Amino acid sequence: MDLESLVSLAANNGASDLHLESGLPAAVRVRGTLRTTGEPLPAKLVLDWARGIMGEDNWPHFLERRSWDLSKTIQGIRCRINILQSSRGVGFAIRLLSSFQATIEKLNLHPDIKKLVNNTHGLILVSGATGSGKSSTLAALVQEINLTETRHIVTIESPIEYTFRPRRAYIRQREVGRDTPSFEQALLDALREDPDVLMVGEMRDPETMRLTLSASETGHLVLATVHSSTCAEALQRVISAFPAEIQSSVAAQLADCLVAVIAQRLRFRQDLNIRVPECEILMATHAVKNFVRNRDFFKIAAPLETGADHGMWSFQRYRNWLENRTNWYIPGQSPEPIDNEPAETPAPAPLSPASAFPLNPKTAKPEKKPASAPEIANPKSTSRIEIEPVEGEFGKILKRPGEK
């Protein structure tokens, strides 16, 4: 059995993750439950798989770091792969990504989440435990902008999980380790790249958090993820990552730029045979911002329960909405279009500068071509523009004293 066969086996069983370890049988996670299959894997076989999928150029880096992240399409299935060194040898942790393009509807999220990306600046945090669908929700928010707005989006990921095809937005995706050395360098570069929206795959350290907060303060809409189980814990985790002497200023900075926090977890629905996200949504009202600024995180539970008018959802109220929901998206019921197919709506034809940015669309008129001026011969070069006029032409404009 090879690696491709194991990935196909995991996909056919509806698994979200595949774990491979030297000396142990392969394990798949199906609907949140881990189960093993097959015989123990020989250490040399797993080692050969790792060197083959990683490439000889990256192998020295793996030996130095003892881990390596990459994304790869195997048997038509896009996978996020972590290769690691363990006590038994080399192991794999493979996340099987969804084959469809993530959207709010396809993830069975509440449609009001779309309103979050109407903001032009600020910070939107998506939190949850590992495997709770944070990356998919983040991709759905980016796709919502891509389908509705003409904005410049820069994503910084490690590795790239969902590949976006630009529709209305202009999207650049950068992978840490391949396209940029670190999240910090990518964030510094992004501020010089004229972005409207920044997507940070994960805020792992204080420096990344500091640069992310700074970007959200400078007129950009920033989408980021953090590991926590509730909205209050997500905010507390960001602030507590900094030294104690600057936490007050960080709390004030976070309160000023915060737009919303989404905390989510996945729950298996027996009647639908799928896992659906349960969300807690915190909107940055004046009261919430004051709690964040003063670091009174225990007080955030009250506006979550009473802030339905502001678009807030507690886990319990969101669960009640899920129970009453009738329209569901079930993966596999309808064939998904291949992402490299033409878009549903044809792309507009290239516009001339005058028609693309008219000063007044109602009164804009076709640009008239100016009369062609006589060309001035330049025996030295035909591509160089001469600043000084030719002596003969200058004499026609300015006559010397005494000349008629």
C-alpha cells in the first residue's frame, strides 16, 4: 500500500484526518472519532514517503527543524500535511480538505456572518479548537468578498489550504516558507502592497499579533484565527500573549480595531449525517470595547446573551437556530464545478483608462484624439525624449531683437 492509496481510503470513508506513524497502523478520524485500519507501517516505508513528498531540497530543513508543513493534491484531494519526527521515527498528520469552494452557504453558517465583511477596516477573529473548521470559515469570508467586492486581498498562510480563483476581487496568496520566510515578514511586506483585506492564517506569537493589530488600525480589514474555545478566551489569549507591562496598551489597541469575534465548534448531526458548525458571535459594541479595554473579560458573557439586536449569538441561541433550520447543504448531493472552469458570469472586457475611471459617468464623453503634431527627427535615438527644443524651432517662437 502506498500513500496515495491511504489518502483515497480515508477520503472514501469520509475522514477529515489521516495519521501515519512508524510501527503503528494508519488511523483516520471520521466524524470526530479516531479509528485504525490495516497493519503497522514499516519505519523505512514511512521515511521514504516523507522524503518523496517533501523533496530532496527540503529534506535538510526537515532534519534541522524535525517538522515540515506543506500542502499537496493527492489523488485529486487537496491535503494539508505536517511531517514530524517522533520517538518511533517519522510520522504524518494529514488534513483532508473539502473538495468544494468554501462559502457561507456550503458550510451551513448563519447568513448574517456575511455582513461582517462589509466593514472596510478593523479586525475579525475566528477562534476554535484544532479541527473545528476555523480555516474553512476564514476561507468562506474571503470568498464572500471575492464574489461581491472589488478589493485587493492578500492572504498569508502556512500552508495554503484553499486556493482562490479571483472573481471580482484581486487575490494574492502567499505561503510561509515558500513565498515568504515568516508571518512577520509577510505582514511587513503586505503594508507596502496596497491591500484592502489581509487574511492571516494563524496568529502564533506576539510579534505576529502586534503586526496584525497594527495592520487593522491602518485602514485594512484583517481576518485572523486564534486557538480558543470562546470569544472571551480569544480576546484574553491575544492580550495575555504580550508582556504584562504593555498589556494595557495592547488591550486598548485591540478594543479600538475589533469588529467581531467568531468562536466555533463542530457537532455531528445524526439526521443529516454531517458535522455542522455551532458558533458564538461577539460584535464589538461600545460596551464590549470597554470590557476589552479594561480587560474585564468575565463581563462579556452578559452582552452575548442580550445582544441579539446587535447580531450577537451565544452557543445556546445558535444551537436553537440550528434545530429550527430546514435548508441544509449536504456535500456530495450535487456535483461541484471545477475551480478552473470559466466563471458563471463572464469577466468584463478590459476598459480604457478614460472609461474605467470617468470623472462624471453621466456626462462622460468619448475622448477625442488630438491632432497629430509634426514629429521632430532625432538622429541620435528614437526612444529618448529630448527636454530641450531644437534650435530652429525655438527661433520661430522667440525672435531676436531687430529681426522681423
